[in-house]
Amino acid sequence: MKTRRIPGQSALLALVLIATASLAQDGGTVTPEQARANFARPVVLGPDDILVFAEPRAGFDRVRPGIVRGRVEAFRYESGVTGAARTANVYLPAGYSPDRRYPVLYLLHGIAGNQDEWNGYVHADAILDNLVADGKVVPMIVVMPNGRALRDDRPPPADKVFTPGNAAGFEAFEKDLLQFLIPAIDARYPTLADRRHRAIAGLSMGGGQALNIGLGHLDTFASVGGFSSAPNTRPPERLLPDPAAARDQLSLLYLSAGRLDGLISVSQGVHNYLRQQDVRHIWNVDGHGHDRDSWAANFYQFAQRIFQ
């Protein structure tokens, strides 16, 4: 099933996270108008906010005729967080063999999406197929879970998006991922089950989750990516309280945002803190907004730089 959106929906929905911390305390709601006003805040660019990588060639994210393609399969696992079986999508690269071991990337969606967003909307499977065919990536298993750890984990209707309950599902996913999904994936597939061969990344809400979880568990992930990370991203000092450990343990830390994205200040704050703490990272500011063109292009770059 493909994720369908109206223009700007992902950007708008991501903004509810600006207020979700207070929602749990005062029981209030965030209206679409309030979220839209937050998104309209001015973008202020600094000298470091530049494009690092040229835009990929046209067609990089489309199915290319004549190449061997990987496959995507549904994977069900039991979650002790939700008390029910959950479903993730798993990409297996062209030439996949159970006799070979593979590194694993966990790829997280935005607040309006589910496990189908990366393939149905961003075309991550086509991007990976093309990169594998060109010999530009290490063949990898990619796990695309549902980052909303609730018993009913479907994307909520519009009148339920701006609620503490929906945000709580994304908070609960950290335990679901670490204690249930990763062990289940390692038991089912021929993975290289160590931190050096495990990465996590995400877009918007999933970008904030990836930074929170990945940087909070350097014993589990060596590579971390946040694309247009939303305001659920923890403040930099909480996100990375031990910069020395990050300097020693991170193989790759990749941040990106568009120069037209009203949420760019979230990633700018993380970048500035990392620079002050001398933590090596990539900071790519492209010409897009809070949209799939930015996420697809940065995923294309990120995928080529992990597991090297």
C-alpha cells in the first residue's frame, strides 16, 4: 500500500511535535492553524548551511529497466511494548543469499506515515536497487518499521494527529525497536549483528527518532542519519551528553535539511553543537523544503557512506 499525501501534509504534521511535551502535562490540543504558524517561521541561514553534495541525476529514485532488483517482504514480530504482533517491511538486496551475512539499516518514517512510507512515497527500494546495480553501496538489509508503537498503529485520522496519544506511540518505539524488533531481525535474517554493521536513519519525525535512539545507544548503532529532523529531536546537550564517546564510536553522523524548510533550525542546533564539541559529521543543506525530494536525495547520499 502506498502512502498518499496532500502537498505540505508531512511538514505540517511534523510540527505538532513542538508542543507534544506540554500536551501530556496539560491535556491541551494543537490545532492545524497553530502548527502552520510554527512552520511559517523565518529561515535564517548561517555560513555552514551549504549544499555539500550535488543533486543526484534524474531517475536515481525510479525503477530502472534491465537491472536485477531486490525485494521487499513483510516481517511480523511480537512486541512486548504493544502486546501484539507488529509488521515491518524488510528490503533484501539483489543477489540476497541466506549464506551471506549483511549489515542492517533501520529506516524510520514521518508522523503521518507507516512502514510503507519509505518505499511507497520516497522510493527507497528503487534508490537502493540502482545503487546496488552501480556498485555504489554495500549490499544491506533495510528494515522499515512502523515507528508508532501502539496496539492500533495505523496513521490516525486528521482529528487524532494532534494528540498526546499519537506522540506517545513514537516515544514508546525506542523500547520496541531495541528490545523486540532488532533481536527478531537478527534471529530471522543473516545479519552482521554488531554495532559497526548497524545503522539507523529517518525523515522528519523519524529523523528525530533516529537521532534520539541512535545517539542515545552508541553501543547499538555506529551510523546515524537525520533528514529534516522534526522538533521531537532532543536538545543537543541531552542528545549527545558525552561528545568524547561520539568522537570515538561514531562511524558516520549525517544531518540534512532544506533551505526552504521551516524546521531547519532543529538540525541547525544539532549541527552547531556538534561543531562546538568537535564531533565529526556531515551537514548538507539542499535547496528543497520539508519534502520527499530532500529525503530521497539525502538517503541516496547516506546509503553510499554507511558500512564502508
